[in-house]
Amino acid sequence: MTKPPPILDTCRELIDKQIPNLFRLYLNPYVAQACVCLEEILKQTWQNSYTTEERLPTYLGNAFEEVLSGACKLARYETECRRTSQRGLVLDPAGRLKYFESISIGDDQITLIPDIMVLSGPDVGEQVKQLADQDFGFVVIMPEALSDKSNWESALDHRLQIVCFDQELWLESDRDAEWRTGLNPDVVVFDESFVNHDVPFSAMTARDDIYGRWMQPGTSTFHSTTYQPNSISTLHLVKCLAAVAPDFIAGIQSTLDQVRRDLSFRSETFAELFSPSLRKAIHTLDFNQEHVIAQGHNVMIGQRCYFDGVAGVACSIRGHNPPEYVEELNAGDSPEEAREYVSEQLASLSGLPHHISGVSGGGAVETALKLGLAAQFPKKYVLAFQGGFGGKTLLALTGTANPKYKAHLGTLYEHVIYVDPFASDVCETVDKLLDEYPIAIVQFELVQGVGGVVSLPDPLIAHLQNKRDEHDYLIFIDEVQTGMFRTGPFLHSADRGVSPDLVSTGKATSDMMFPFAFTLLNDRVKQKLDERQADLIPALGSLYNYDLGYQTVANTFQQAEENNLSEQVRSAGKLFSEKLHAALDDCPAVEDVRVFGLLLAIELKRTGWLRSKLQKMLFRFYFVGLLQDRELPMIMGFCQYKPYIMKFTPPLSVTDDEIEQIANSLRRVFNRPLPILIAKAVKLLISAKIRRK
């Protein structure tokens, strides 16, 4: 066993080799290799549970609790298919999940995720026996419970098994240990110890008949929108495993080498062990190339260079693989200095003096909800808005209005009310709800990103702010897609005349390198928590306190100040607005152009027989047209709720010349007749099928 490599070495490799980090449409060899490693760990650990031929696919995430939430989602989905109970029992003797499914306030409790019971303390085994007559469909066994079979044996009882695993247990336990032979895991969750706690990482590996059922066409909504997936975590995982378990890696080295060398084998492995739907999209677009690199604003795929207009879903400050990133961090603040500087900057720029670090937008949303509900207890209702998106983890789904993301998942947080923010009588509706329900939190995005890049009406925002003191609720603004200078100011709320109590930001803090996020809160929330649940802030704040995360954000703030990033984005947004309106206002294919700094949308017209029939597929034809543009091929996203709205989130360092070229490319493509675009897309699809044969 050797010492795991420093995380900055992994960053240096990404930069030197120009490896795409936050780029989804990439047949990522590091993702495939990581999945191979995790599958093999399961097969070696539980040799009698899986056949040699059986494939065990993996979901990759940013944090242990995020992935555990995903595992519970998967278990609920599977137990509904089996027509058994969707209730879950969690055995957590060390108390690691103290604020996972509930928060205690004195003798009372806030239930965050219904139908999940967490047992903690040294007498977990005895507590389980007392629940023998209760109906649970799945059981979660934390690492600290595994070594003593008496903790969990009576909890199995033909239930679906989720086993949480850490590196220490994997390396040190006897291969023939009784606990290994006594378990038959359906899902295994790996925690951050497998990457030496250096980088945000967690994963779950599951039986193919369980995970594969979820990933069928029409149900593949499991994968997080914020997991691209990350090369930094998967590359670092393989490096760490090679350091601490060289014999293990040596045993699968030939497979790992084949994944790296053989594109066809990589593709097959990627589909079987990670995402068949993503593999299909990559092949269809002919992105399954050996030569894929990312640098600055562009991604080179084969011999073709594309402008990246998705940029890690609004994560890009200055583009892919900033060449001076490692040197800047080495020459910059120490971790302690970086924390102090970031704290000062967050408070100064947002007006919110307190923060908790996280690793994803969904995680930051969950943290904000936990803080807000605890601060407002006994009030328990969340008022949210249709078209909103909070994330896909079990609690973050509170702010996600679209029911398709919640189908088959059992009971979620129950005390949430959704209102149409664009109804003519929305303010009157809000007033009635405030009078009728004890509203604890009003949650919203000022610009609904997933919901169509549409701005909530100013009168509604002003009304919510004016009514706050009268009804004593907290305003929680989700700025995952609008924050970190994306619309000009550090937070979009600064331009909208609203003073939030809670704010969530996403991985735009990452500089496209290190996944990081924040939940910000004001003194009002902090004071209430100090009175009601003083342990909550330090407990949540200790989970994702990454040195490199703070150093990355400190460096980003310094870059932003040196380059006057806020004004740079305002200027670029103004120029984009001028150029796009000039290019597209008279375009017969375009209904509307919306520009919020560098968060942009182009809404396609859906009138006419053909367009009305194809409205949910319209974006695909224009997407392909943009990819095939001869002068500036580009990658553009779309809004999941309304796929006829195309979304553009370029790097914040986009230049005036690039804006001019982008506008010209959009003019060319969006003015082409739809039948021609359809013909090009069909040709691409046929070519992809021929290539696969």
C-alpha cells in the first residue's frame, strides 16, 4: 500500500491532457474504468452473490448522502415494482445520518423524508428486533453496522438490501468474514473514503435487473443533471485504488487498459455499467471518437471543434481546463486563508454573512430546506412554484414541481404547495395560502432554468418580499443557475430588489475543475437555529469542507475581481441581446429570445401542423443543425420541462468576436426550413445505425 496521490496531481493531468471534466456527451474512459473497479469490488467481496457474467451498473454522484438518497429512490422504485412496502429501515450505529431523514427539535421531530426510519446507537441490533412486526421493503446497513452480524441479521427478512461500504472495511476485513457471507446486497453505496476524501465522490452499484429496470426508455430520469459526469472524481478514484490496493488493480489492469485503448470495448462497457441512453446519444452524434479534448471555450471531437454553449450546465467561469489553475492555487492562499477570504467575499457580495459548503446544487438546496424548516419550526409548509426545479434527491424534490421526477418514489416531503407564478391572480392566491397554512419557507428561482429560462414576475417577487414580515416566512432563492456572476452580479437577486434569507448556489463555483457549492443564510436564520437546533449548522458545515474547494473559489473570486467579471458579463449579455434580437426577431422558427446576462434561451415556435406535432422533439433538429454548422459548430442545451426551448450558457469569458460568430451561426441555422433540418437529423441517425452495425 502506498500513499494516495495528491488531488492537485489529478488536476494537473486533466489540464495537461485537456481531458473533458464537466462534459456530458463524452464516452468517458475514466467513468467506464471507475465502473469496472466498483463492479469488481462487489464481485470479489461477495463472491457467492453474483455470477461471473452478471453486470453490475453504477450511478456516480458527488456525495455520500446524495447517493444514499439515490439508492433509496431506486429501492422505492423497485419495491413498488415488486408490490412490497416502500418503507426503508436504516441501521446507523455511529449516527452518521443524524440529519438525513429527519431533524429533532427538542422532543419533536421534523420529518424530511417520510417512510424512512433510521436507527442509531450501539444497540441497533436490539432496536431491530423490537421492529420485527413492522413492514419494511428495504434495509440500509451503514459500514459501522456491518462488522457485527447481530446488528443486522434479523433486519434482512427477504428485504431488498442496500449495503454502505467504506475503504477501510474493504481493505481490512477477512475475505471469509461471516458478515460477507451473510449478506447478499442488491445495492452497494461507496463513500468518499475510496478517494481519500480528496474530492467529491460517491457511487452506488446495483444488480442489473434492478438498476436496468429504472434505466429503460421513458424512465431514465435518475441521473442528476449536475453530474456530467466528472472526470476528476473517477480519474482520482482509479489512482487512489492503485495506491492502496495495487494487487486489486493488477488483477483488472488488462480490462482497464482495454477500456482506455479500445473505443468499441469502452463504448460497450460504458453502456452496460453506466448509461445506455447516454451512450446512444454519444454514438448518434458521432461523438464516440478516440480524440476528445476540452480547452477554454471549445471541445475538440475527432477533427471537429465545437463551441461549448452548455459549459457544464452553467458551471463555466473561464472555460475548460484553465491552464494556470494549479499554479494559481499553489501560489495562492493556504486552505485556512482561503476559507477566511471566501467567507468575507460571500458575505460582502451576497449580504448573507453565513454559509455552508456543499458539492452540488441539489445538495445546497437540501441544506437550505433543512436549515429553513428547523429555523421555522413548528411551521412546516413550503410554498414553491410550478416550473421550479430543486433537484432530484429525495428532499430536493420538494422544490421540483414536475410530477414525472417523483413517479413511483413513494411519499416525499408532504407539506409543500405549488402555485402557478404566471397566473393573473397569483398574488391573491399566495395571500389566501399564507392565511390558511403555516408557511415556513417560500422557495423559488428568480429565473426558472429547467422550466424554460423564464423570469418570475416582478410584482410577485415584490409581493413576497412585502408579506414576509407579516407572515414570518423565510425567502429561499435557488440561484444554482443564476448565481456566481452568471447574470452579471454575484447573485441575480441583487438586480431584482429582493433580500433572501437563504440562497443556494451550484457548481459554477468549480471553475470547471472541482465540484463545489454553497448554501448562504442571514443572521435571522442563524439566530433562530441557535435557539432551536444549535448543532445543525456545524454538523452540516462539516460534511463537505474541502480545502481544494475553498482554494478554488478563492481563486475564482480573485479572477473575478481582476477581470471585473460582473461588468464583463453585463456587457456580454447586452451584446448578446442586441445580436440575437437582430438575428432572430424576424426568424419564422423563433417565438422569443430571452437574455439574462449569460443565461439565454431561444423559444421555438410550435404553430403549424408539423411544428405542433414535433414540439417535444423540435430542439433535436436545431441541435443537430448547430452541430453541423460549417463556420461555428456549437453545442446548445435545452430545458427539460419545455424541450422546445433551447438554453445557452456559454463560459463567462466569452468574447465579443465569439458572440458575433454565435449570432451569425444561430441566424443561419434557425432560418433553415424545418424539413431540411429534419432530413439532416434523419441522415445522422441512419449513419449512426450503420456505424453501429
